[in-house]
Amino acid sequence: MSTYDTLRHFADSWALIMMVGTFLTFCLWPFRPGARKRNRDAATLIFKDQNDGE
């Protein structure tokens, strides 16, 4: 078996599983229970130091 075939087999199996796992982790990370305050702070950061139109 050549090196190409070995790497191709690895990429088609385990690397694909790792990439899907990483993708799901990144997609679900903001929705974890401990991230609520940090997400709210990031969402309202653009309004910091504003004078409400005055």
C-alpha cells in the first residue's frame, strides 16, 4: 500500500470524523450554559459609552 493510499484512507475516515466533531463543537460553543453573560456583554458592547443620542 502506498503512502498516498494510506493518507487517503485516513482522511476519508478519522480525519473526517475529527473535522465534523470540531465543526459541531464550534457551532455549539456559544450555546453552553456558562456563556450567557459573555454573549450578552459582546452583544451590547457597541452601545458602551453612548449618550443615548444627546
